[in-house]
Amino acid sequence: MDKLVPTLVVAAVLVVALLLIVWGWRRRVRRDRPAGGGYAARTDARGEAPAQPIATAESFYVATTKGGEHLERLALPGLSFRGKATVSVAADGVTIAVTGEQPVYIPVSAISGLGAATTAIDRVVEKDGLLRLSWTTSGGAAADSFFRVVDPADRAPIVGAVESILPAGSQAGTSTESEV
């Protein structure tokens, strides 16, 4: 009996903490809903299959943040949670497919730059260990998506492929304040 009251207090605190976490995440999702997310699945003008990938790499998707604000996560559909991912670059854009989520397609016209980064949200790696893809969501919000290419040999082909499709005047290979 003497352990019942402390057990109930701890259980109540844990339930309240869990409810606050769920409430906070739902609030963030509602806040970020106007930002949109990725774009409609890519097809060519005749509605046929998309262009073949120029480069593909297995990656660890870290986060998508507000453009230039590497500590402010965006809860976008398909990019809300960190996880293993496949990043594919084709002539018409980039696709990020996080395991267990719907793939997110970003057309060339929405990509504004590619650079190296060291930190994103709570992930800190060696200097320039992350790739930062800067883009504009379907809702018009500036976003930065961070990922770490698993096999270092796959990093250069991904960087080269993205740089080859970037619109004129885009920033390639630059770093942001996400460096430590």
C-alpha cells in the first residue's frame, strides 16, 4: 500500500507528459499544413512515367526545416520523421523516399540550392557531413531538407546530379549557418 501512491503519481506524470507530446506534435502539424509539402507525382507531358534517375543513393534522412532556420522543423507529409531513405535525382527533379512514408517529389523549378551542412535539428556530424537541399514547398514556404548519404562513394554522384539540374543562378555547394 505504501508504494501505491508514488506509483500512481509517476504514472499520472507519464500520462500527462505523453499527452503533452501528442498535443505538441499535432499542433506543429496543423501549423505547418499551409506550407504544403512535396509536389504531385512526376509525369511527362503525355502523362507517362517519369524520367530515369541520373543518380540514386541510400541515405539517412535527418529533417526538413524552415529555410535558413536549421533548428525549426517542418512537419511536412512524407518528411515528418527521420529514417532511412532513398534520394533519387532525375532530369526533372529530386525524389526523397523515406522508409514507411510516401515519396516526396521536388521539381527542378522548386530547387534553390544544394550545400553541405554540419547540424540540423538535433543531429551533429563531422564538418560538411550532411547534404542540405534548399527548395520551396508546394505552399510557397522556403525549406531545407537534410540527409546523410550512407556510402561516401555515392555522395559525389548525388551532388553532381543535383548541380547538373539546378536552375541558373542557384547556389550549389554553399554552406549555411547550419555549420558549427
